[in-house]
Amino acid sequence: MTRPDTYVGVDKDLQGGMTSIGKVVRDAWVFELIPESETCEGWNRGRIEVLLDQVNDEWDKYGCLVSKLPADLRARHERIHGEAIAKSKLAGWTGEDETVDED
């Protein structure tokens, strides 16, 4: 099976958008690198990688910890990711795939 050339968009992604790319998109919303209305639908791999680098640069400023985010960013993070988790659970996502390698 071949990978698609472009991203389907966080709103159409597998597991209600709880994929690695979906998380990057939501973090980009948190850091206001892209507007929350941008789903990244149609973006190619290179453009997603540029966004990933930008998101990583932002996280590096805070030691990659939500607890070190300023209050406004922490609140935005909790809202954006909280809404995504709730929506994904309704779509059948359980989070179990996240911990498979932790045995």
C-alpha cells in the first residue's frame, strides 16, 4: 500500500485525528503558527515537515513540557487537545495504541 502524496486534513485523519501529524497540526494551532481553521488538507510531506520543525522549535522554548507553557498557551493547549481527545473518543479512539511499547 502506498502513502498518499498529500495529507487528508486533521478533521479527516484516522482515529479522529489522533495521529502524529494530527498532533503536530494541533500543536501548531496552540503556538499560533497556523490558524485553527487550517486543517492542512492537501499539504505535501515537505510542508508538514516544515511545520513539524516550527512546532519543535516552539516546544524547545518550554523544555517540551506543557507545565512550562505560559498560562495563555497552557490554556489553549488544554482546550485544543481536550476537544480533540473528546471528539476522538466519540469516534472510537481509546489511546491504547499510544502505550503499546511501554511494557
